[in-house]
Amino acid sequence: MTRWLDEDEQLTWRRFLAATQLINEALDRQLQRDASMPHTYYMILVALSEAPGRSMRMSELAARAQCSQSRLSHAVARLEERGWVRRERCPADRRGNVAVLTDDGYAALAGAAPGHVEQVRRSLFDVLTPEQVRSLDEICSALVSGNTRDG
């Protein structure tokens, strides 16, 4: 039996969709304008910058960037063309590939980060009270935890 959304749930759902879409679009516009990269590329560079040795297995990177293997492979190919990432064989099993953040990629990320952080502040944190930020963190943690379990 379908558990339809009641009026309040429907309103909340639509506001959630609108808010996340507005924020994602603002972040993507800012990064395209100021750093000539889409938000997805930025997220890949961040993940690599935080990984030991600035490298990560492609499968792990896809999970971290929340994209499919094929989408990640395409994005990494574009990042390779820019000289920001290179692919290497995985030293542990030689079957898998590892993406490695290059010095040029790190420099591109470092150059893009200040504008990105300012856009995150404008789009999210500046419009919320400290209590709302804490509540949002709790809500997002519950959503991530609940959806990771359910697959």
C-alpha cells in the first residue's frame, strides 16, 4: 500500500528539493565562472586532496564523489586533459586504477577554494541561525545514515 505524503510532508519535500537545487546551481555557477570547472570536478579534487598520498582507487573515489563509475571515469579523463589528475595502476592488485591529484590539480583546487567557500557561506550558512545550522547537521546526518543503510 502506498504511503502518500500528507500536505505538510509534500510542502517540506518540495522545499527541500528547491533548496538543494538552488544551492547546487549556485555552487556550480560560481565554480564555472571563477575556476572553469563544474562542482563535480571540484568535489573529485577535494576528495583526492584529502586522501593519503593525494591518491584514491577509482571505485572509492566514485563512492566519495557520489557518482557512477562511468561518470567518474569521464570526469577523470577531463581532469587528466587539464593535467590536474593522472591515472595509475593500483600497486596492490594491478587490476584496478588509482586517481592521483597532480601539483597542478592541487594548485587549481587551492585557487578555486576561497570563492567556493564564500559561495557556500552565502548560499547556506549566512541565511541560517547557529541553531538552524546545528539542526541541519543533525537532519543531514540522519538522512545520510538512513539512506546508506537502505542502499
